[in-house]
Amino acid sequence: MLDDGDDIHPLFHGAPKSTEFRKLRKRLVQQVREAVDTFGMVKPGDRWLVCLSGGKDSYTLLAILHELQWRGLLPVELLACNLDQGQPGFPATVLPEFLQRMGVPHRIEYQDTYSVVMDKIPQGRTYCSLCSRLRRGNLYRIAREEGCSAVVLGHHRDDILETFFMNLFHGGRLATMPPKLVNEDGDLMVLRPLALVAEADCEKFARDMSYPIIPCDLCGSQDGLQRQQVKGILDEWERRSPGRRNVMFKALMNVRPSHLVDPSLFDFAGLTTTAAAPDRDNSTEIPQLR
């Protein structure tokens, strides 16, 4: 049960009483609420499938969404879901036992996509792309079966920045994971309420709450990934200039198509001046020095 009246859900059982943790918790609630409001994620009465991997980010997502729901700021139904993809060594009992103990409505689904990935991807290549597509397809199916209108993912601010730079460096396009989008079939929303949250805050929150973290490298394909290289670059920039990540993320929310070079976004060909140019030969105006 709850420790005292300050704890609003079993997910917060044993929460530290320190001022530092209280500030962290308040910041997370405010940032998730801001993302939900800014990007218009909520339609009252909807049912959300909250995807839980067992990592620090998804635990943070689950807890903060339940706090917002309790406060009456998130008028939706929440269903936690974990997709066990058959990875060797995956602790299959950890999440079911945790969710049961916390009293969180949930669904555990087993689909051996790991064997499919191992069969299709040559040895030494990265599994993540195919693995994520198979996972996404199964999550969409589960959402439809459960009557959910949205699939809710735990990607945070740093994930969004890393994806932007991966597309910039390797994909030749300016794009990232948006906080809200419609799936290809047009019947489900994909939401990322942690879009404004720093990864370091997720890590500290989950660690302070002692959630049973499941590692994300069970398949053994994480080393040397392009994402890890980009993350290293961003870490170095942040070390040299603290706050750099936040500034870069603000830039993603302050796009000026007229100051880029994509003619499909801005009509450069049709751009004209608003007044006729002065006749400099007959003008008596004294030119200003610059």
C-alpha cells in the first residue's frame, strides 16, 4: 500500500522524501503535461496502450501518466503492455509480477520475433531496424484488439535529438520522431509524452524509485550502432557546453522554412520584393553607410 497521503499510486511506493527527488518528480509531471497539451495528445475517454519495455524510460512514462491521471489532468484509460520478443535471457516474470503488485491494468504478449530477426539478418549486422518493425506491428495489433486509440511510447528528448542527427548524418533529411503522429493505416495515434523530458531525469527517477530495470542489450546487437556514435557526439557537446541539448531541441520547435533550402516547403521561385527598387541614377537620397 501507499506510504502516506503524499503517495498517490502504488507506483510511487517508497518514493524518496528528499527535496531533490520532489523537484525531479514535479519537473517530470510538468514536462509531460506540457507535451500532452502542446501537441494535443488527449481526446477524453480514449484508451491508451502504454508500451512497457522494462527500461528506465518506460517505467518513468508509466508512473507519470498515472500521476497525471490521478490528478484529473489525463482523462484517458491506461493499459500497460509488454511484448516479450523471445530474446535469450529475458526475465519474463519481472514485469508481470511488478505490474500485478502495483495494481496496474496490463497485458503481457509473447511473440518470438527474435528468431525471425536472427533468421533474416546476416551475422554481424544490426538487428534493431527489423526488430523494431516487428515489434511495432505487434503493438498495433494489440492496440486494435484492446480497443485502444493510441500506442504510447517512452521516447524522450534525447531519443528525438539522436534520431534527428542520425537522419542528418546518415539519411540526408531533416526529420525525427515526432511527439504525435498517425500510423500508416490511419487508425492509431502514436504518442511520445516524454518528448520534453531529458534522459538523465528518466534515469535518476527510475533509479531512485528502485524499479526492476531490464537491460535493452539482451540481443547483443547494440555495440557500434550509429545511434551510439551520435549519442557520443551529443554527450561530448553537452560536456563542453552544458545545456546544448536543450538549445538544440528548442531549435526543432522553431523551424523557419524560408531559411532552409527545401523548395517544397517554401516558394523560393515566387519570392519577390514588396516594393519597386529605387532608380539609383536619379535618386537624390544620400546612401547610408553600413
